[in-house]
Amino acid sequence: MSISTKTKYITYITILHLVLILLVYKLLFENKALFIASEVFLLLSASASIVLYNNFMQPIQFVKSGIEAIKDKDFSIKFVPTGKGEVDVLIEVYNMMIDQLREERIKLNEQHFFLEKLIEASPISIIILDYDDRVDSLNSKAKGQFERNGTELTGKKLEETGLPLLTELVGIQDGESRMIKTNSIATFKAQRSHFMDRGFRRSFLMIEELTNEILESEKNAYGKVIRMMAHEVNNTLGATDSILQTTNHLLPDTDYRDIKDALHVASERNQQLTRFMRNFADVVRLPAPAFERTDMGMLTRDVAVFMQNAASVRNIRVQSKAEEGVFWNADKGQMEQVLINVIKNAIEACESGQEVQIVTMQDHILIRNNGKPIDSEVSTKLFNPFFSTKRDGQGIGLTLTREILGNHGFVFALETGHDGWTEFRIEKSQ
């Protein structure tokens, strides 16, 4: 156990004065006047030693008190000058230091508060990782995006979250960014960066959804092309068909039968091409939804009955069940078109003996089938404008479906699950 400087000093002064008192007693005891004078001097010396000790210890006490205040992160304590030069210099230095620390702390707290508010209010999802690359915290946008249905991400690594988007980000390096497409439609830009926390490196992820911007850009691009094509093709087809019809009527039936048949085939082909272009133009001319209170349970049942005949021909079962009183604010006609397109695709994906299930709930509609699963490469292209896997498909159905659901503000996804069932999910807007 170490002995403090204070104890050493007191011990030293005590022993020194005891020795001096003993020597004075031995040497000057016979001379009473000199003996008393020496004893008084030694008492004054002891008192002076105590005073000097206190003077020496006072700065140390100031320093000790200051250190304790700093340890407690209390930067409000300041010392008053004592009138003693050396001590006052120390007090002045301490007070200046504590003022600067307090100002720096206030500045850092203000910056930290501002940064927290900025992160919390950010329209981009931000996930902050700890030193072990586990999720430490999320801002409001990220919580709303990822922590649904009681999902808790804090303390988990990205690969442990079970979320496809976050799993795709495993292995992304600091400074790297990626474009990720999930659920066939949602497109995200993710970037990883880092910051220093108490001298150690920590990473964070910024995830921005680009779906609406990309869809709007695509729509503007293909809309302009379709309008130009429709204008040129319709003008040409209209004039050409008029000439064909006129020529067909002018020719006699007896001598020009082969030519009249050829003209009839050409006219029919013109009309088919006109319908083909009209289908494309319908996507661009799609009117805004006329919202009304719609019984979605009844609507899905009616569409299921309507599509039953097409399914029966292929020996495919169509089952529909709905909760009671499912009402959405939607355009009934447009939503009917969506359901017909989706159920038709589900039926075409099935083979004899398989089935299509339609489930209508208060907050979502689920159309699922156990037919041919969607290939992972095809999955990312399904909702691309006019993409089709069918030999004679135009890609109009899903493009039109995407536009209608997007205009309604409904969230939707199409994917094949681990159980082999392919699901088209439509979620009601809040």
C-alpha cells in the first residue's frame, strides 16, 4: 500500500521538529532563556510548515476538484481567485479550460441534436451499424420500411434479418453503391459509408427508393414514343384501309375473286394492327381513377366467376374467399381490369389439376397459384414496359396493371415463394 505525499510530508515535519526539540532540550536546557526562545522558534517553524503545506496543497486540491468535475462531465464549476499569485494563475487557466470545454460540449450537443433530427426526418432509410456490423439503430423511414408486423432488426446482422433487400447488401463495401430491384417492381439505390465514433470506425447504410422516379421516367419515354407511333400508324392505316375498301367494292366479283380475297385479308390485317396500336395507346391514355366506395369482396368473386370458364377448359380450379365488408376507395372498372389481367396470367401459368386462389382481406388482396414458378431472371423484368414471356404477348397486361395500381397508390408485388406458390399481392393504401 503506497503512502501519500501528504502523509510523508507530515511525518517528515513531525520527526524533524521532534529531533530539533530533543536537541534543543539536551543542549540548551541549562540556559532557560535561550531554551524557551528556541522552543518558541520551533513552534513557529512547525506552524509555518503547516501554512506552507496548505499553500502547496491548495493548487493540488483545485486540480483534484477540477478533475472530479471533469470526470462527472460537470463543466459548470469554476473557482474564485484567492489573491495568491501562483494559485490564481492555476485557477485562471482552469477556468479558461472549463469555459472552452463547456462551449465545445454545447456545440457538439447542438450538432448532435441537429444531426439526429436530420437523420430522423430524412426521406431516405438510414440504418446505423455497430462495431460488429450489427444493426444498432434505424431512422423513422427505415423503421416504417423494414420493421413491419413486429419485426425487430436491432442486434441482427444483415444476413440474419430475413429481408431480401438487406440480404442483398451483405458484403457491400464502404463507399460502394448498388441498384437493387425487389418484388419485381420496387427499385432501390443503396450506399454504404462510415463515420468515426470514439476513435473507431462504424458504418451506416442509406437506402433510397427510386421506384416512382424510374416509373415516371419510363412512362414519359414510352408515352412519347407510343403517341408518335399511334399518330403515324393510324393515319397511314386509315388511309390505306379506305383505299382497300374502295378498290374492293369497285372490282367485279366474277373476274377478280383472288384479288378481292387478297384485299380483304389486307384490310383485316390493317384492322388488327389498329387494335394492336390501340392497346398500346390505352396505357398512355389511361384516365385518372374515379374513386368510389367499392365492395372488393364482391368484385373479386364476380371476376372469379367470370374467369371460371377459361379455367375449366384447362381443368384448373379457381377458388375465391373474402372477408365480410371489405370496402376500398377505388375505381371499380379499373380494378376489375387489374383482377382480370392478374387472374388470367395465373390461369395461364397453371397446368391441368392445379389451382388459383383469390383471398380478399381488409388490407390486402392475394392472388396465388401453384403453377409454373417465376424464374429469378424474369422476375426483375416482369413489370418492365411491354415485357412478355409469351410468344405472342405484347406485355400490355402487367404494364396496364402497374399503371392502374400506381395511380391508386396501392403497393403490389409479384413473386414465387419458397413453397412454390406464386403470389400477386395488392396492399390497400393507408
